[in-house]
Amino acid sequence: MSQRRVDFIVLFTAASLLMVCTRSFAAPTGAFFVNSLGMKMIVVKAQSFGAWTPSFADYKKAAVEVSGALERPPVAHRVKLPVDFCLAEFPVTNGIYRQFLKETGHREPGGELFDMDRIKIGDVATWKAAGVNTGVGSAFKLAGFRRDDHAVAGVNYHDAIAFCKWLSKKEGRTYRLPEVYEWEYACRAGQNTLFHWGNRADPRFMNYAGSRIGHPTPVGMYPANPWGFSDMHGNVAECCEQIGRPGGVQKGGAWNYPASLLGADVYVDVRGTFTPHMPITRRTLGTGFRLACDASEARARTTDLAKPTIVAVSGAGPALAELEIKVGKKIDLGKFPGGGVNLLVTKAGRWIINAKRSDDQGRSWHVCDELWYNRAQLRDGTIITINGPGVVTKGRGTLQLRRSTDNWQTTKTIAAVVHIPAAKRFWAYGGLIELEDGTLLTSLYGWFDGDQVREENPLFPIADEAYKTRVIAIRSTDRGKSWEYLSTICYHPEKGREGANEATMVQLPSGDLFVAMRTGLHGYRDKLDRTRLDEPLLVTWSRCNGRKWAEPARIYVDNQVVTGIWPTAVVTEGGVLAVIRGRPDGSVVFNPDGTGTIWTNEVRCEATGNASGMDSLALIGPNTVLATYIDHYDWQGDGQSRVIGLPITITKNPIAHQP
């Protein structure tokens, strides 16, 4: 295999599933010691077990690069741990690391920052404010990286070894980094799942990119594994030892790692041997370490403490506000043309649905120009809605853009040029937002010329061009007159029967962009009578105004994956994120902290007719949303839909809720 220059060599075990019985693991006896720094070192009995981290001997000196999926099957190979060992309960904290710096004069932690959305941050405002440039300066100058109880980040293998030597001399016992398989053995703690809580990345149990925190967290903030080890997943990637890979192996993943770079089976190889541009002296702000030693070193020393001073902050995960949800009476809004609901509530209080408007909260309606899928009211009061473009020829197409400056009393429609290189066919559906500098962003879905993964549609015949779709972002810097391709928000044809489409886009309180997307028809039977195929809503985020996007993730309420079509997202003035989705059942789900990570409440949209699909959502008060959904669609008759409105008021309870 040819050697390629890459930043990280990431190895995943994937092929056939080999389950390993839990009896291969020997639980700790409860023995531990507390060293002079107040760190609890837990004694672990050595055992032969089925390891999931790949066999380094198999790879020898090959620079292997293997990609993986979220639900990859682990493959085991037998590993015999040579000696009983001790492993620290937590990774080394900033407070402890500062003691080391004070006594030795070692350099402070620092290095390069790899962002949660897979972009490398160099000369940006965050760094300038801290007086830090890429690869230079101290992490302690950065907010989120300097608290004493945070895991230290911004070290490399040599820094970790220097710390071990310092503490070894200080206490008269030999400290070291954990060997890779020691680390995995302690991490899995007798479990046959990728994480100690199950097989999916979950922001309730670890700090990773999907948590949207953006920096390390205090050690012990999340629940420990069954053997008492905390932060084995996420927070900081931990330097490990491995024969044949001196100084280059990290386990556990970090606060800025996507879900696919986490799990007990994954390691990141940053060897200098095969990546000369990235030597092991390189430091990144996602790297930390955890102490280990042989169990023979557990013999008491005079410097040992009676009880730990480094303790878990809470061990309960992130605290979320409890939501009080008040559901009002259903409002029969009447019949509207079409099979979907396009709702906009203007700043002046006018309700617009499709081609009707109301100034009395839905009691009476008047015909108006049609409101299309992509729609928004800008800061100056201008209302814009977009339709099209359909076929794109030689990278160019035309959008219909309808604009109103008088609260949708009158409108003007223009043909706006859109430039999407390599595009074949795209449709407008999704959010339309205005950034701080006046740039407009919106989403389309469709195909590029090379997108040829066939769609698995259970209802309609497969046409020649029925390929799984992607969602893209386009932008305009001239108030919508012309648009250009900005980025692909999501293209994951392995997820869902349709790919990704029908994206909604909002800006979160943090400034991040949030997108939720449909991946399938949800709830319908295919030709093989299957209904429970993988077709979740997928969500993603961008911290850079849509230039790059995080790895798409599923969302869950009460451990049930959220599925559906036609999503719409809004953010209340209280910072609660709400998403409505439909067909064949519909509901509104809520994220209390406005990050889009942990979803705690769900309100059902009960339809008495034949559907609750093609829903929409808008704010009608500071913390009240109007959920609108189709109660009955007369697709064989007049082609109109009876629409129901459901007002929902969301109040944050100050009592912390631990999900």
C-alpha cells in the first residue's frame, strides 16, 4: 500500500462481527491507591481478552488508512495483558499539570486547533483574542482550556512522558502511559459495546463534537464506566504506548472528534515515521493523557494521600433545564391548496400559509400570492421566498424569488441566477436565513453528476434518475438576485432510503447553524413488506457560516430515534430549539439548551384524517410556537388540505434536569 501524507491515520475494525463473552474480563478487585497529587489509581487484574483495537503486528510498518461507519461491527483478536496494572480514574487535569510546570519549567500546553466541524482554525478571532497563533502560545490563554478541573489539552507524547518522569522521581514509583490494550480493556470494563452505555455516540455520556461544547470539560462530569473510570470516551484523546508505534497512538477521542472517531475499537495514529509533516512533537488542542503504572508500584509510599483530591464534578452528565410544555387547543385553520404547509408568521403578526394570509390569528383568510418552501423575513422586514431551480444546465439554473416589503400585501417575483458547478437537478426546500453581514443562505437538495446510488423508494417506480439525494447550501451576497454553491451539507447515501433532502436551517443562540433533514418516507411498507428501515432525521451543524458541516447525527427522545419528513426548526426567545416532523404520524421535539444535541420532550400532532405530514412550525410569541399540520389531504378530489394549528408554549424550569 502506498504511503500518503495525511494528518491522522485512523484505523477502524470492520468486517465480520465476532462477539466476545464478558467472562474474558476480570473486574477490578476494588484495590486502589491515591498518589501524592490526589489522583486515584485503580488496580486492574491482567487478563486475556478479545481486543477490538487492530493488531499492530498485522500492519507492521504499513501506513494503513481504513474508513468506517457509525455502526461498524467490532472484530476481535486475542490479546494477553502481561501484568496487572493501575490506571488513573481521570485524565490529568490542568491543575495537576500546572504543578508539573511550576516545578520543572516545562512549556505550557498549546498547539493547533482542529474544529468540531472538521476545519482547521488558524488566524481567527478566537486565537487573536487569546494572543495565540496556530501552533504557538499557551492553551491556558483560551477560555474553555484553562480551568484547573478541566482535562489538560494541548500536549503531545513527549510532554506526557516528561510528566511521568517528573512524578516517578517525585514519588519513587515508576509511572508510564497505558499500553493501548490496557487502555481498551479498562475502557470497555467488561462490556461488549463500543461505548460503556451502548453502541451509539450520545452527548448525555461524553463530550465530543456532537455535544457542541467546543472545549474540554471538567473531569468526571459524565457517568463513569462500570469499573470506575471516567472520560474514557471524548473530552481529550489520550496518549498511549504501543510497541512498533512509539509515541504515536491515541485512544478515546476528544471534544472535537466526530462520532466516527470514537468508540473502544478506534485509535488515531500520529506517528512521525509515516507522516513526516506531522511528527510526534506536534501538539493539538484535543490531546491529553492519563497515568498508568504496573500494579507492583501500588505499594504505599509516604507521599500517598488518604483520599482523592481529584474528584468527579458531578458524574451525571450535562445539566439541562426542565421544560414545562403547555399545549393549547387545536385550531381548525381551514383548507389550503397543495399537500404541504408553508407557514410564515411575520413580525407584524400576519399568518401566511401557502396562498392565503390572516390578520386575526387564523379566524379568517384572504387569498394572496403563494409562499414557497424556502422562506424568511429579514431584519429590515423584507419577506423572501424561493422556488426552483429544477434542472441545472452546465452549472447554471434559475430560482424563482418572490419578495415583499409591505408585509406580503404585494409581492414581486424575479428570476435569480444560481451557479452550482457539476449540478444535475436540485430543488428548493428548507430554511432561509440572513447572516450578520447580510449574506443570505438557503438549502437545496438534489444530485451532482456523479451521484448514482439508486434510491430505494417503496411507493413510486424507480425512474432513470432516481438517485439518492444530497443537501447543499447556496449563498447570496446581493439580497437574492444571484446565488452560488457554498458547500455540501450532507451526502451519506448509506443512511436512509432517499439519501438526504427536505432540509430546514436555523441559526442557534451560539451562532452555529443547525440543519435537520429527511432521509426516507418513514412508516410506509416497501415491496418486501418492510417498514422499519433506517430512515431517521439527520442533523448537522456549522460553526463557520455554512462553509463546512459536522458529521450528520441521528437525534433521540427517550432513546427512540426521531424519524419523519418535512422538518421545520425554530428557536424560541428563551433559547429552546424545536423541530416539527411529519408522516404518517407527526410531532414536535424540543432541545432545552438550543444546541440541537439532547432532546427531552415530544408533543404529538394528532390527526383525525389520513395524514399528519407536510408540517410547519413558526413562533407566534416569544416562547410559543404554532405547529401546523395536515389533518386530511384530499389528493383525489380538490387537491386541498385541511390544516390544524396547535399552539405550544415552552417554559424553562430553573430546576436542573439530568437526562
